Amino acid sequence: MIIGGGVNGLCSAYYLSQSGYDIEVIDPGFSAEGTSYGNAGMIVPSHFIPMASPGIISKGLKWMFNASSPFYIKPRLDWRLIQWLWRFNKSCSSRNVERSQELIWKYNELSKQEYAKLAQNENLNFDFHQRGLMMLFKSEKSKAEEIEIAQKANEIGIEAKVLDQSQVQSLNPDVKVDVLGGVYFPEDAHLYSNHFMRDLMDLLTKRGVKLTKDSVIGTKMANDRITALTTKNGKVVLADHFIITAGAWSWKILKMLGIKLLLEDGKGYSITQKSIDIKPTIPAILTDEKVAITPMGDDLRITGTLEISGISTKINHKRVHGFLSAVPKYFPDMKVPDQPAVDEIWTGYRPLSFDGVPYVGRSKSIANLVVATGHGMMGMSLGPATGKLVAQIVNQENTDLDLELMRLGR
Ligand SMILES: Cc1cc2nc3c(=O)[nH]c(=O)nc-3n(C[C@H](O)[C@H](O)[C@H](O)COP(=O)(O)OP(=O)(O)OC[C@H]3O[C@@H](n4cnc5c(N)ncnc54)[C@H](O)[C@@H]3O)c2cc1C
């Protein structure tokens, strides 16, 4: 029984189905509104530095007072948020970066290889390409920061090349680029998230996985095991194994089971422009404004902002305008609506752990429970590797990655 049908839930179903289990995935949505659909679709071995890293707090505080900035925490008297912020603050250290960077890189790399296999072996067409990622900068400050990250990347074995304006331009022949330069990570990839989710659901259905539209509202326990779940539609679901992959909502389900998980939601927005000719060939992050631009098939997706404001579909138009208006500064010929209509704006929630490392593992207190969440800004990237890990945990096999840093009760 898998609770949550985002990328991590569906990928868990895929790898578990290879071991012959009867699987049901339960989710109220399974629709393009979900976080695993409208994201930037970047597969990022380049993102080896966890969000909780030195300097992020001072940067965040500066942004907090700018209404159109890419980062915001809505001040609220919420004990859960206070605890999360406390642990986040403590984790913003070089030690946290040093101990987790190799795991995060290898996790992304494993996942990229699994995406390639999924595209090839299952004949899925989700516009998966390895064309790399450009970290573009317009200011000397961002240039210095990105070059420092590139040097660290090269030190641990990730290829990163510092490019000047003309080199960036020649890699993006279809659009004029106005930047100081960029750092190019050739090993990164990208895909059309909506197409991946659609194709994987079709494949799972053909393999006999049951996808049920419903949500879990209660749990039944006996002898330190979950015996059943109760759902909004009045069903009682029995199973041998329970997997929680409910993204930013996972903490609520775990709370019903008496397990505390520090998890916040990092809300973000995207707009998708259909059939666009003038667009970058290589996905890019506009580093001064933290905006991501991804060519997806014939379309183009622009994503931005991270608001820790509690799950709500309310749109902050100032912030949407803030990130969209950055695009023509880097790509002067691109036409981007700076005030899109409400129905053109997609909203999603990154499940944020306090230290930037996902939570993946078996519960210590409930023997038949496995949790996989907290993938933050790279949950799409880490989906297939997560599914593989979940299957290995359920099957009690050796796991491809060491799970120690990802344990639940940390
Ligand atoms: C703007 C933006 C851009 C992003 N760009 C990227 C990117 O380029 N690359 C990348 O790797 N990641 C990116 N991400 C992050 C990525 O989208 C997420 O980390 C990932 O989608 C999380 O997947 P998930 O399966 O863990 O959770 P989700 O996709 O959120 O799925 C969880 C599911 O659980 C369901 N659920 C909730 N409560 C219940 C319940 N009670 N019962 C049953 N089901 C329930 C929900 O309906 C939901 O469908 C981005 C995110 C945002 C917001």
C-alpha cells in the first residue's frame, strides 16, 4: 500500500512491481496539479550542496524584506515551524555540506541512470535529454559564488566548466543571451515531468498496479504494525507493507501513527508556454534571481520562488511577477507574460527536510512502515532512485546507497 502518488510513490510502485507484489497507490489527485507535474523537470547531479548550507540564512533574511524576492517565510506562531527553523539554522554548516554532498550527488546520479533505463527499457517518451545545466549570472557577486561551487564540484568529481558570454551563446544558438557568463554542468539532464508521470501511470496500470483516488484519514495498529488504513471514501484498506510517499503532507500521516517528522513545504510556481521557438537549448538557472528555465519538448517552463507559508493555493502575484520579469534580462528576445492569468500559474510544494537530506528508511517503531519523503528541491530528480531504494528496503536487500544520513528519527 503506497500512500501518495507523486513521483516518489509511483517510482516505488514501479520497482516494487518488479518483485511481484500486489500494489495499490492511493492519492486524492493523480493530476497535473500535483507537485511532481509542474516542476522544472531538472535532473541535477550538479546540486550536490544541500539547501541547509553556510550563508543561506543571511541571504534568506535579506530576501525576506523584498516583496518580489525568490524566498519568503510567512511569520507564524507554529511550534512545528519553530522547531524546523531551529534545526535548519543548526544545519546550515560546512559540516552538514561535507557529510552529505557525496550522498546527494550519488543519489542524483543513480536516479539519472535509472531514468535513462526507464526511457529505453520501457520505451517511455518523456523528453528525457542529457544536455547539461547552465548556471547563468549577470553580477560579479553571483559569478564569484558560482565559480566557487564549480571548483568544489570539480574537486569531488563532478564536471563543471566556467564559460564566458560567447561560450554560453554558442551553446544556445536559438536565443540571444545577455549574461556575464555561466557555469556549465554537462552531466545534468532534464525531462517533461507531466509526460513522465502520465507514461508511468499508464505503465503501472498495465502491470496491474491499482491507482485509487482517495485519501488516507486514519490508521489501525496492532502489535507495533499497521494493519489497515481508513480513507475519506469510507474504505478500510488492509496490507502487509505500507509506504508513505505523501510529499509535503507526509508529516500529517506520520503524526496519526505517533511519529514526528520535521518537514516544511516550500511553495513554488511555474508557467508553461506552449510551442515556443525562441528558447534556450540547455536548461538554465538564472542565479541572481533563482529562476529555472527548462525547454520541455516544444514547450518552455519557467519556475521560481520558495515560500514557506503553509500549504495554500493562494497565489502571490508580486512574487510571480518578480521571477517572470527576470527572464528578459537574460534572454532579451523571449516574450514572457509578466502578469499571467491565475489559471496559467501552477503551484507546487517542495517537501523540505531541515537539513536538506531526504528521509528514506524503515520506521524503527513500526515494523511494516517505510517512509520516503523530504526530497525538497530535487524530488523529481531523485524519483527513480527513491523507488529503487524503497523496493530494496521492503525486500530487505542491500541498498544502493547508505541510508544512515537519511534515517527518520535524526
Ligand atoms: C516550482 C518547483 C520547481 C521544482 N523543480 C524541480 C526540478 O527541477 N527538479 C527536481 O528534482 N525537483 C523539482 N522540484 C521538487 C519536486 O517537484 C518535488 O520534490 C517532488 O515532486 C516531490 O515528489 P513526491 O512524490 O515526494 O511528493 P508529491 O509529488 O507532492 O506527491 C505526494 C502526493 O501525496 C498525496 N497525498 C497527500 N496527502 C495524502 C493522503 N492523506 N492520502 C493519500 N495521498 C495523499 C498528494 O496528493 C500528492 O499527490 C520542484 C518543485 C517546485 C515546487
